[in-house]
Amino acid sequence: MANPLRELARFGQSVWYDSLRRGILASGELARFIAEDGLTGLTTNPAIYEKAIGQSRDYDAELLRLLPRRDLDAKAIYEELALHDIRAAADLLRPVYARTARGDGFVSLEVSPVVARNAAATQAEARRLWRALGRENVLIKVPGTPEALPAIRQLLSEGVNVNVTLLFSRATYARVAEAYLTALEDRAARGEDLSRLASVASFFVSRVDTLVDGLLEEQCASSSRREVQVRAEALRGRVGIANAKLVYQDWRALTASPRWARLRSLGARPQRLLWASTSTKNARYRDVMYVEELIGPETIDTMPPATFDAFRDHGRVRPTLEADVGAARQAMTELADLGISIDDVTDRLLADGVRLFAEPFAKLLATIEARRASEAGAGAHAP
């Protein structure tokens, strides 16, 4: 039987893996995903590394070497571990990067979420990580906060590959796309190579439904009108996909513009949309729903391990991203008619997203410090 993961490439979609830890590198599992499942990229975030370092034994040997070093704080120790993994994964994906003429085969590492609202700090940290990694086929993840947008443009202008993450809003995506185009134009004006610059815009999907479904449930509970209850129930599980389909239409319009045609003629590559948060949070929904409904050309789907395995097992592959666009527009109209503002939803999701990355990052650093104290205590009591 055909592997559904590999079949996605027939429709122009890249499969990335939303996880990384030392174990899948050492065991050869990541190499098998590349060879057998057609994996062409990988993403990480602070929550992923909090689990990988804090809840596995993968890093014990290296931690024993690093923890006694007083010149390294917890963040520096985390970076030593993460940079090693990112470089190794990038090297595994280097043949994909070469085969696709630098179009795919990327690995992402995120700047500290603590600096998500500080443009200068974001810029400095992204530059530092980019230099430390020393690989062409890496992307530095920068949250798409309003404060970080100037940093995103500047980094891209300097030639730093950027994965703009935590995108929920079409309006924010438009500003991110503008930053990319302007950065390309900056480089073109200086006579610099455009073909080596890579960027993706990571648009989150299922988190939209998690929040909107709760608001719709409140509508059903608070309204005595049967019509309102029916309309609210009909929208459950539909808004996240509708939002993504409409942002893809925005992307299509942008890449059909004369402005983009000029940049493409100079060697520029499109800033592809990457579907993130594609796991299903609601047990009522099909476990691969968000992957199946957003299949289309020049896009990426980064899947967490459970979704990756589930789609390999029973995913249905067909071109869906441009199907029922009219229904997607109608769903957003219905949402507004029910008094739910998608702008309020996406603003709240961005704030929550920054917090949900910052909290595990703080927990990770605390775990490393606690481990240091424990090892120091054990050493002090050793005979």
C-alpha cells in the first residue's frame, strides 16, 4: 500500500516533523522517517525540548559533563544540547536540501520566548543562534508578535533564514509577508543573492478551534433561541480550517502579483505557509482532520509524532486546500454574525501562545538548575 505521508508530495506539500530529541537521532529513527516516509524538514519549540530534556534519559551523559561547568548557566547548557541536535538533524536533511535545490530540508530552532516582545533582543539572539548553528539549511523561529516584526524584516534582509511562528491572524500574516518582500527588495537593491534566503510563515490551526469551540459552546448554553444553537453547533471544528484556507488564498494573490514576479525573476523563493498545530485536540474529530483538509501546493505540514504516525496509518490524500473556499468565507461570516470576533480570538491566541512557550522554557531551565544542584549535592556526599 502507498504511504499516505509520501503521497502528500504528489500534491506539492512537504511533510515536516514537529519534534526532536537525541533518541530519534541516535536510534536512526529520524533517518528512517526521511528515507521511508518522505520527511523533508523538522520543527522544535521550547515545550518539545522541555519534555525531551526534562522527561527522558537521552541527555544524561552530556548533562553530567556540562553541569559542573560554572561558566555555563542553565540557558547555555540547554543551547549546547539543542544546538548539537539541530546540527545533526540538519546534516541528515542536507541531501534533501541539495536535491530540492535549497527549497526544502530545513530544521528550525526557536529564539527564547522570553524576548518575544523585544525586537532588539530577538534580533541579537536570532543572529547569535544562526552563527552558532553554522548550517545553511536551518531556520531561526521568531514569534510573529507586533514587536518582533521589525526584527524579522532586518534578519531576513541580513540573510538569516526565519520561520515566523505563532501566526493565527490573516492580518498578521499580511504584515509578515510584507516584511519578507521588503527584506528581499533590500537585498536586491544591494545586489545580494536572493536564492539562498529561506522563510516560512507558520500558521496555527487547531488552537483556533479549541478557543472558538469553547465560545460556541457558551453561545449554545446562553441562548434560548434554537436557531442560534444550531448555527453555533454547525461551526464547531470548522473555523480553524476555514481561517487557514483563506490565508492560503491571500498567499496565492500575493504570489500572483507583479511585485512578486519581479523578485522571483531575481531568484527569490516564496515564503511558504507552514501548517502548525495540526494535531486534533477534540476527541470528537477525526485524528488527522487538520492534515487531510489542508493539502495543497507549496505548503508544509509539520506534524507532531502521534499525528505523523496516524496519518501514515490511515490518512486520506486528496487536494483539499482550495476546495470549498466559498464555504470557508461563509463560516467566517457566520462566526461574526454570532458575535464572535476572529480578531479578538487571534489576539488572545497569540498572547496565550507566547505564554505557552515561555512557561515550559522557564520550567526547562529550572529543571536543569535543579539537576545541577542535585549532582553537586551527590558529589559533596560522595566518599
